[in-house]
Amino acid sequence: MALLSRFFKKIRTLIGRERFHRELEEEMAFHRELAEEEMVGRGVPPSQARYAAKRSFGNETRLREQSHEVMGFRLESVLRDVRFGLRALAKSPGFTAVAVISLALGIGANTAIFSLIDQLLLQRLPVRDPQQLVSFGNAENGGVAGGIDLGQFGLFPWYFARQLEVNPGPFQGIASFRSFTDKVSVQRPSSANGHLDENSSALLVPTNLVSGNYFNVIGARPLLGRTITSADAATSGSGAVVVLSYHFWEDSLSGDTDVIGKSLRVNGTPLTVIGVMPKSFQGIKLELEPTAFWIPVTMQPVVLREPSLLTLQSGLYFLHVFGRLSAQAARDKGALAQSQLWLDQQIHAAVRTSEGTKLTTEREQEINHESVPLLTAMHGVSSVRSEYGQSLQILMAVVGLVLLIACANLANFLLARGAARQREIATRLALGSSRGRIVRQSLIETLLLSFAGGALGIGLAFAITRSLIAFVGRGETTLVLSPVPDAPVLFFTFAVSIVTALLFGLAPALASARGGTSSALNSNTRTAQGSEGRSARLWPRVLVTVQVMLSLVLLVGAGLFLRTLRNLQHQDYGFERDHLLVADFNAKLAGYQPSQTSALHQRLLERVSALPGVRSAALAATPPISRSEWSSSITISGYSPAPKENMGSVLNRVSGRYFETAGIAVVAGRGITSEDSATSMKVAVVNEALAKRFFPKGDAIGRSLGIDMGSEKGPWQIVGVVRDTRSRHPRTVDAIRMTYIPLEQIEPTIPADPGARADTPPEPNQNRFANTLLVRTTGDPAKTIADLRAAVSAVDPNLPLLRVTTMEGQISGLITHDELISTLTGVFSLLALLLAAIGLYGVMSYNVVRRTNEIGIRLALGAQTPVVRWMILREALLLLALGVCLGMPLAFAASSFVRQQLFGVGPVDRATFAVAIAVVGGMTLFAAWLPARRASKVDPMVALRFE
């Protein structure tokens, strides 16, 4: 311990050289002054006393050098050790290569996962004082909702967001943005004159609608031009301007520095470019696919071609709100509480006002207990964080275990190398080298290995990160993630390399410097076996046991995640997934009105159905399974709901032959057909979950229901019941109540409110639009994609297909993070198994070499070959048994920790544990068999002369 303490003192001295110099000078000056005062006290004149004190003190330069030699490392000496370490490692290329590659695999995997965590979870927004930004409620759930209270799901109506914007109270500012990203069609300007290029192809890019003070509150400055201001978003329909993101400006406009003042046509509406944001800025809403540009929210009805949500009457909540705290509130919990209280008071007052005369005492008490929490937004708000956050943390733990296994390998290699160099070390000690110098030399060699592994690991991390980004994006989105490591990632790699060297190189270094000189100089192989310490034989076995233990934990986790993925992929979704194409389109972007959709839908279905290899085609508002869905309240004739009973149902608007095309079985009655037109009786089809809930006697057919969707209240007569489907997400276990109605039976316009002026025109009914085209094929659906695009273009060249994929691809996109975690845990567990096998092979091989003399004696005395093999294998099996016994409790704990990530399999799955133990056992036997086989083939005469 004394040796270790002195070593770390030297390290601290080397790191804090300036402080040591200062303290040394102060100490020397203090002693000179004492000597001078003593001489003056004896009667020596002050001038002579000062000179005599300096002379008696000796050569100060030499004293400084001696102090450095005692308390620290001389730089020249350290450099000499570095050169010696490089030569020593170069003389052992096999050892160096295996050690560096093992560390590179461990460090590279850790760096890659940390790089993603840093970009998705840790990086602060590149804005002014991001710690002052707060989100009003959880803004990581995008969507539109109606019939909810203020702040529920983090959603607010426009009028309330505008009220807070005008009167921010204790906040420095309050701003808002649309809760989900819209895909819009963009026509770019001509590079020649800046006017719209009518011949340029349209792009489909994500955009975000923001309040006028959005950029001011967030604290971001433009790279070019200016940002959107409150003057741009003063009234509904105002603000025909756009601010571009850096990546859109660079990729789509070739980085045109004269772009300010030019026009873009967004969904057919000309917008003037007023600014370009810096490369690092993505807005407060962070997604895998970055926002291309920002538009004032007041342009919502114009650009998105939908009814205005910017009125007091709009019952839809579609905005997320965030604010900038005062500097004091960001630091002081009391001031923060006051801001929270003010926000809750504003919400309570607004809800009470909206309730009006319907407000009851009970409801008022309920309102007074509501609170919308202020959540930090310094990292931005993103659904990606909730979707991938826990998976990345699990992967970080997995690669951490891989690094531990790699480090155990390194420690074993260093122990074996130290044992092989005992004579060399003993010679150096005998010639006067200190044990501290030996430890320092060994640690420097370990640091060189770690830095080499870290440097190679950075390159490996780049490749892994790029592969992960491609895996998540699947070629359909432009991810904002970068595979290039930044400063925090490089620092992380450097820190991991240092910690690896110190933690796993120190014990071997101390062990190599602890041995005796005479025994090592006089020992040959015969005496070495007897004189070798128990710890030197114990530690390699301990490290191998740890490797087996950790490998078992990783294999169990990988097995559980792989079974989860298989269950998600092969479960019954309630519809036929094979031979099914899903195409998303938006007729509004092509300028269609609801009254024109009937003819458009008919032409699309006729054209697509006539394609070779197409069995049927249908239209729908949403596909059979999707993240997007629309829920409405329903009423059942003859059914009286209980107080606060949930009467909601997911609503899908479909065309004829939808159930045939989607492969959803009709279990009673009939499906929706082309005969269900605007002039026929309004009909509906419900699923089994809804029928069982409201019609337990099985009498759903012929009953009527009402649907709360504006003017479309029905009644709708139920004509069929279909199978339940997993319409929301592959992990959704409980069946969701669903109602299907014909697209053709939805009115093209919504009549004006009874209280409106007589000349108020009816409002276009957006529910007439279909958004999804389903195509059932006879063969491989992927081969029909090109023909499908051509068919849609033949109907209308301006009708954009936003996305075309197979149903298998649709489902795969919903379980991307499950595929990611199962694939990576599988790969990393196999990597850990390989590293553990290398470590076990190295230990067993070293034991065979160490016991060559003993094996020769056994063979000379008549021992049979199987006995010798069993002698080696027995030791490996003992390590396997210990590793499994220690690993099982850890595997149980780890599987319980990831319980929420599993699907269709329990955390203690016998089959998974059995397979993991069998794989680890097979690895152990294979890694030990080769050394055992070599031991059984030893020539006794050669072994007896072995030294």
C-alpha cells in the first residue's frame, strides 16, 4: 500500500506541476528566511546574513531537481519509459495485437453507444441560457386532441397560447409550436432570378408551425437574415414568410447566400425566405428527421389547407407551449414555485371561463386540483427520447459489460506477461531499479495499449454509429444524427482509456514488481512452479470466472430480446400482412377540395386495381396498423352509459373492398362495399371488441350508433362485425374498440353553426380525404411499387405519394427500437463470448506451459492421454461452474430490470436460460479443448528437459 500511495503522489505531482513548483519555492524561501534570521540574531549584518544563508542553503537548482525526483516523475525519465515500452510491445506483436484489438472492440462499442446517447439525451440546445427553458407539461407526445382540459398531454389551444404569449407573467417570455411535424410539398426558387421555378420537382419535407416570438424566447440567432417575429404572426392568415434550417438550405438550395428575399411555394402558397438558422439549430422540437423550416402558426389554415384552429370556437388542442424562466427562477426553487403557481392560476381561470354556466361545485374543485408541471426543456423536447432513451441506457450497460470482459482479458494478458518477464524484472531490481520505477514502466506499457485501443476504437465507433444511424433511418428519413465523434465523445473515449489502464493494469504491475530477485534469477521451470505465489495462480482464474459470469448475463439478455422481437414479428395482428402494400398520400397538397375527392378516389382505385399482379385495392384514412389514429365518442341506441364511462372508439373511414384488401375477416354481417354511397343508408362496421362491450347478446347487426365527428352524427346502422386488429402498436395487447364508416357517406361540407350569420358559407369537411392507399398483390408487393407510383402519377402528376412500403415494412418501422436492441445485444453478447473464449484459451494455454514439466512426469510414469486431457478440462469446467453459479443471480436481476422491454416472454424464461448456459458451456469446452489436446501430445523426454 505504501508503494501504491507513493505512486499516486507522484501522479498528482506530475499533473499539478505548477502548484508543486509554487509550494516548493515557498518552502525554500521560508527556510532561507529562517537561516537569515538566525544569523542576524547572532550579530551578523543583514546583508552578509542574507548572502551566508543562500550559500549555506546550497545549489538551489540541484535541490529543485532532487525534490522532483523524490516527489514526482522527471519528464525525461517518463519519455525514456515510453520509448522502452514501445520497443517492448513491438517485440511481442502477437500479445500487442490481441490486447489492442480486444480493447478497441470494448472501447469502440462504448464510444458508439455513448455518441448516440450524447446526441439524443445529453446535449443541450445551442441557444442562449438553455437551462432557463421549461416545457408546460410533457411535450414529447405529438398530436391533436379535443374534449380535454388545458395542458393534458401537454396540449393547448391557440387562443390560450396567444394569451400567455401576450401576458407572460413572471416568465421572460412564453412561446408555442405545433405539436407534430407536418410534411409539406415545397417548390424551390430558380437560382437565376429568385422567382419560383415552375419546372422544378416538388420536395416533401417536414415543417413546424411556430408562434411569432418562438425564436426570441428560445434564444436563437439566425445565420442569415432574420427570424420570425410577433409582427409576422399578428392575425390569422398573416405571415407569408419562412425561416430555413441549415441542412435544407445547404442540401436543397445549394447553400445559396442570396436566398433571402426569394420565394418558396409551400403546398402551393408562396412564402418569402427571411432567414437561415445555424447548422447546430434544430428548434426546440428534436426528432430523428430534422425540421426543414419554420412558418408562423398564423399560416396554418392557408399552408396546411385545413380549417382554421386559430379561433376561440376551435375545440382542438394542437400546440405545445414553452417558456423562458427568469434567471432567479432558474436558480431558486422558491421563485420556480411562484412561476408554477402563476401558470396553474391562468389555467384554472381559463377552464372555469370555458365551462361557463355548466360549471358545478364539484367540477370547480376538480379544476383547482389540476396542475401542468414545468419540465426542463434545456435538452429540447422529443418523442425520440421516450422511444429510444431506455433502450440506449440498456445498450450502454451491455457494452459496459463487454468492456469489462475485454479489460479482464487485458489483465490476464498482463499477468501472464509479467510472469514471463520475472527474470528481466529481477535483473533490473538487482541492478538498482526501484520497485516504483518497475510499476511505472508497467503502467506506461498498459497506457500505451489503452491509448492504441482507444484510437482504434474511435474508428470502430464511427463505423458502428454510422451503421446504427442507417439502421434506424432505413433509408426513408434524413437523420440529423452524426457519426463523427465530437469533443464530449472524444473526452469520453480518452477517459475510458485512462480508467481501463489504471484499474486493470495496476494490479498486474504491482504483482510483477512484488517478486523476489534471488528466486526469480535462480529459478527454472521446475522451481518456478513451486515458488509461484498463490495469488499469481488465483487471479487469472478469478478473471476468467468473471468473464464467464458476464457472458452468461449478456447471453440471457440477448436471448430474451431476440424472443421479444420474434414474438412481435410473428404474432397475430388480426389481418393478413403478406402481399400488402401501404401508400400514404395527401390530396390536399395537390389542391383538391373535399367535394372533388369522390371522383379522385374512384380514378385511383380503378387505375391501381387494373395493374398486373394486383388482386384488390382500397382507400382508408389510416392503415390497419399505425401510430396515427382518430378517436371519437359514440352513442349506442338503447344503451345508457354509466357516469364517466369511456364511450370512445377509434374511427377509420374506408372505401369499398377495404376488409378484403386489408385481410380483415368479417365475422358477422357484411363489410363496406362500393354500394355504400352518399345516397344510400349510412352504415358502419364495428370490431369484436366494440360489439362484445356494447352488444353482449350478439345483436349488433341492425343496431344504430352515433359518432361525434362534427356534423356527422348519424345515425349509422351497423351492418357488420369484423375481427379485432392491433391497430395502434404491435405491443398493444388489449383490443381497441373500432368503428369503420364509408368515405363516400361523409358530407363534403360542414354546415355553418346555427348562430352564425346567414351568409356564412359552409366549411369544407376534411374527413372526406383518404390518406392511405392499400394494395393487395398476388406476388412480391415490393415489385409493384414502381407500377403503383406510375399509376398514381397517371391519375394526377401533382398528387404526391408521401411514402410507399410493404405492410411488413410498416410493422418493422413500428418496432425499430426492438429490432435495434435485439440486434445489438445479440452482436455484443457474441463479441463478449468471443473475448471470454480468448481469455479462457489464454489462461488454459499458460497453465499448460507452466505445467509442462509436471505433465511430462505424469506421462513418463504411465498416465494415459485422456487422463491428461481431463486434468486440463476439469479446471476449465470448474471455472465454468463457478461462473454459471455467480452469473445466474445477476442474470435474474438483469432480466427483471428489463421486464418492461419484453413482450410475450417472462424475465425468467427457462428455455432462454438453458440455451445461454449451453452456449457458454460449449464456448468453455472449445476454448479449453485445444490446450488440453496440446498437453496430451507433450513428449515426456522433451518435457522433462523443459525450462
